[in-house]
Amino acid sequence: MLKMNTKNSVLSPPKSVTRTELLEKEMLAVSSISQIICHSDNIEKTFQEVLQVLHEVAGMQHGLISISDPEYSAVQVSAIYSGDGDNVKVGNVKYRSGEGIIGRILSHGNPIVLGRISAEPNFLDRLALYDFELPFIGVPIENNEGLIIGVLAAQPDTPADDLLNERTRFMETVAHLLSQTVRLLINVELGEEIASERDELRREVRGKFGFENMVIGHTSSMRRVFDQARRVAKWDSTVLVLGESGTGKELISSAIHYNSPRAKQPYVRLNCAALPETLLESELFGHEKGAFTGAIKQRKGRFEQAHGGTLFLDEIGEISPMFQAKLLRILQEGEFERVGGTQTIRVDLRIVAATNRNLEAEVEKGKFREDLYYRLNVMTIKIPPLRERRADIPELAEFLLSKLSDKQNRTLTLTNRAIGMLMNYSWPGNVRELENCLERASIMSEDGSVDCDAISMTGLNQEVNPHPSHINIPPTDLTDENLDEREKVIAALEQAGWVQAKAARLLGMTPRQIAYRIQTLNINVRKI
């Protein structure tokens, strides 16, 4: 076959084929293209192989595939084939809708057949490939909804004859095959991209909620909380997290889920106090189309959304006794019906509930069902308020300040006096209040050093003593070789405001090591 890949070639074109010969070539080409598509796993490679078959088997040279770019209402040339060793670099060639022959196919969605390119003034020839004395065929590539997603074009290797219609139908057949390929491959590649993003997010979430990374606090009460959460995460037991507002109940719930066997399944949250009872039922159980005014379609509730994973019900103590009875059934049986529906739906999930209320007292008052309380109270984790673990405040404050440093893109530090001031406050809003206080103080601090003045400007309660006496103790040189071990530990504790975690850092120890030293060296913390 004589190759025609230069403009206005003086070489004689190949001899015309008969209809039977053309049909045999096209059937062979369709068969080859079908096999390519069946084994396709890369969209660019598939395009090149399809165009190669068009060129070498079907006599359709300079094949071109353009895929739509919806953002610019244009098609981007994605692949070209012009014979072995003569492939053309696509570059960034685009045809806007209505621009040139390719753009016209994109705009109106109909094939365009030119008996001779030179007779068409709108042919742009941006690729500088085509023989202007030969025909040109361009057909749209449509998706299942009939929308144009691209253009397939090629140039027959023989002059115009009465077989142009057959060649056009053949090109439409190939375009149809390509439309399925584009859809499948884009879905596969998109699926791989989504899977990659999903895995990356899982790694990020595990890092964020891993127990080894979220244990901020070394008091015995917090160590007990983290130990309980770590142990219960392995099992499917229902967990009830108790604690005042702002203590981090949702953080514990997230850690339980992302460190459990259900970590790859959904984690769904709902604040029960945020919705009225009429909406709460629909939100949890879902509803059928037409169940109530505004229910224009079926909707899955949080229980269905969390199937296989974990459902976190925050502020569980706020729901009414009537709704408690409905909730009890699903906790007992694992089944429910959507609002307005009759089909019973079964779900497999884990429940983690949280409340700042004393549910035992609520049960005694008759405000909370006793059977529901015992159904929820399988494993209870009680988070102590911040005022009961003041020794954790310095480390917690430094952790929160490091987050603010990243957020504000600058270095933030806390002075010793500021730490002492924070430790002398009762924190009724707990960790959330501490975080808000530090953010306000950091805003008030122009040089990034958060001191007592910056904290005072946040409006912290006046019960704080801004000048704790232990902060004024002159620092002792901890590297002094004349000091014995007991004196060094006491000096570090004094410099750290008797915060064991901070003193441990000054001495290059772990909190557990300094706690052991305090015990074995008989250091009376209360006395000092």
C-alpha cells in the first residue's frame, strides 16, 4: 500500500478496492479493534492501537481521536497515527465548538464527509498531515446519553469513490466501540484514582486518630481513658462515652472506629440535640418517597448509611422518651422500617453514643428509659474534665498551639507565666475553651510569644491568679554535676511549674520515668 502523508502529493494513490474487498478489510479491522478493546487497560495506548488498525488494515490513514474538554467547550486532540516511525506529537491542539471541521462535528454532532479536502475552505489543517486531494471523514463519538464526547477522523487512502458511504458507516461503528471504551476506561482510571485517594485519606485518618498520636495527657485518668478505648476498639460492643461538653467525646469515638476492624467501612455521625424529633426519625431511619410533604424521593437514613461501620450518636441524652422506644428496637433487633415504609431493613453496625448528662440520674427521674440505658451502657468510657487533670494542661496547650502555628503559618510559643496562668483556671468549657482561648491569645500576640497579657486580653475568668508563686523560682542549672539526682528532679519540677510531663522533657525523660523517680526518690509533690 502506498503511503500518502504529504500535502498535494504527486505520487499516484493506491488502486481503488471493490466493495467486497473493502467489506473484508473493515470486518477484519472491527474484529481487531474489538480484541484491543477487550484487553484494554490504558486509554492512550488503546487509542494508538485502534488508529494503527485503521491505518494498516482498513486503509484509513492519519487517524485522529479527539476527546471533549467540557471546561472550554472544545475537543483536545488525544491521539494521532500516521504510520510506523511517522507518528505526530499531539501537543496542545484544541478545536473549539464550531471551529473548523472537527469543531463543527463537536457542535452539531453529525458526521462530515469531504470528497476532497481542498474543496473545503473551513478545513484548518492544524496538524499539517493531510493530502488535500484525498477525502476526509469525521464522525462524532457519543456517550450513552447521546452527548458528544469526542471526534474520530481519518483520511481514506484512495480518491473519492462510491464507497465513501460504506467507509463513513465503518467509521461510525468504530466510534461507537470507542465510546464504550472511553466510558469504561475513564471509569477504571477514575476508580483507581479514587482508590488511591481513599487509601491516602485512610492513612491520614489513621495517623490522626491513631492512639499513639492522639494521647495528649499523661495523667492516670487520661491513660485509663485511652487504654479503655484501645481495648474496646477491637470488639463490636456498644460504647457509651460520658463527659462534659468540650472534653473530646467525638475524638474518642473517632479513634475507636478508625482503630477497629470496621475502619474501612463508613463512620457516620449525628448530633441528636441538633434536630427536632420529627426530623430526627427521618434522619436516622430514612423515609420513602411521599412519606410526608417534601419527601420527593426515597432517602436512606444514618443507620443505613453506617451499615458495616460505626454510627456515632452524640448527645443521646437529649432524645425524648417516645423516640427512645424506637431507638431501643434497632439496638435490640438490628432492624427498622423507613418512615412511610413497610419493608423491614436489617443493618450491621456498631453504636457509639455520647452524652454530657448523668444518665443514671435521668433514669431515676423517669426521663430516660432504663432498658435503653442498659442497652447503651455495655462499655462506658468517662472522660475527666480538664480541671481534674491540670497536669496535662501544659502539654495540651503546646499541642494546640502547634496546630495554631501551622494554621497561622508562624511560630507560636507559650511563656512559663502563661502556662501557670492556664493551670490556675478551672476551664468549665474544657479543651474546647482552652483551644479558643489560645487562638484568641495568639491573635493578640504580635511577636508570636503568648504571655499572660495576651491571655488576659482574651477575657479569661478573673479567678485566675496571673502570677503563680512557683513560676518566680529562679531556674536551676540542670547540668550542674554537683546536684544529685533528687535535686535535679526537684529543680526540673520547679522550673516546669510541677508539671511532670514538662519536667520530664527538661530532663530528657519520659513521663513514666519521671513518675518513677518521684516515687523512688520520695519527693512529696504536695508539700512543695
